[in-house]
Amino acid sequence: MSQIKILALGDVVGENAVEYIRRRLGRFCDDNAIDFTVINGENACMGQGNGLDVVSAKTLLQSGADVITSGNHIWHKKDMREYLDSTDLIIRPANYQPSMPGQGYTKVNCQGYTMLVINVLGVIYIEPLDSPFAAVEQILEREEGRYDFAVLDIHAEATSEKYALARYFDGRIHAMFGTHTHIPTADNQVLKKGSGFVCDLGMCGPVDSILGVKNECIIERLVNASQQKFELADGEIEANGVIFTLDTDSKKCLSVE
């Protein structure tokens, strides 16, 4: 029995987290025999503010990311809007209109296997986009017979929506994970039909923060309803994510750690 290990890392927040990954990802992958790495990079931009810029994206790819997924903040940096059409290693949610830059999925070689990586955005509490269910279904139909393993990043607010997508595609997508809420969930599991799933990977960012932002900024906004500007927190960085171990013979997930 042979196996493929997929590392999925949660939303990268800020340039300090990018630097943390640059210094540590390669060694971690070597130590844990990782074959394929997917990172959600939608908040990894240099300086303040949300979004992903080209410099940060290239750093993550050069550090060992095979594919960078994203979410609703992917449009915040003009240079990334232009760059999305020139690369197939950075994807945006597939349920945005086709007229938007970039693509919602990609296929990448891993150890001789073709990995299909899909990104969708939830529609509950976020944006009134097309159905993520329909978007994924269309991709699976279009690419049928052209890939060996499928991976899905569900960038969504509602846990119910993430669970619904995971159970709907159980047995058809081999590794599924949620992003966006920046808090790691303790529900990593192998579903009934053999797909691996976790509701949220968490984030790669400052530990002493509220979702990567300075505590006082969030507290001031919530306590006094002020329009306090968000500032990225400093200090110790932590990377959250999971490792999916897939069996290449049965095409089922063996574990989610």
C-alpha cells in the first residue's frame, strides 16, 4: 500500500507569517514526509490590510506551497488581480463569475498523480454568489477521468455550510477543509465514504491576537462600536493546519491529523 500525504495550512495572516513559513515549511515537510502542500494565502499581503500581493504569493510558492487557495479578500490587491491570469498555482473561489480574473481550480502533478485542487466561497453570511455546490459539481464533471485525487478548500463562515458541502461530496473529493474563520476546529475526521474533512484549519499568524489583528483594535470596536482601524498583531507566530494521509490504492483517506 502506498500513500500520499497532503499538508493543508490555514489562512496566512501578514508578512511575519509568510516569513515564518519561508523559514520552517521545507524542514517540516521533510520531517513529516509531506508530498503535497496547499496553503490558503488570502490575507498574506505585505504591510497592513487584507488580501494577497504578488511578492507574498511568490514567497509562499518558493517556500514549498504547491497551490495557494484564497477567498473573498483575493481581490483587494490590484497586482494580484492582474497576476491571477498568469498562473495556475494560485486559485480564487470557483463560484465567482467567470469574467473575474483567475480560475477556481487547478491540476498539479504530485508523485506521478494528478491532484485536482478546487476553491469555493460559502454564501451564508459572506457574499450572494452562485451555489458552491453547483460550482464544484460542474468542475468534477468537466474534469472527470483527468485526475487521481481531489482537494477542496471551502472558504466559508457557516459551519453548517462547510459540513453540508463535505457530506455532499463525501467519496468524490478525497480531502476537504474549511478556511476563513481563523480558529482551528477539533472535528478532523474521515467521513463514511472515505473522504477526509476538518471544518476549519485555523490560521498561520500571531498567537496573541484576535484572528491575527491586535486585541485592542477588535475590543475597541466591539465594546464602543467605534470604527477602529484594524492593525496586524506582532509577536510569536503559530501555523495551524492538518495532514491528510491518502491511500493510493483504495483512493480513501486514512487519517486527518
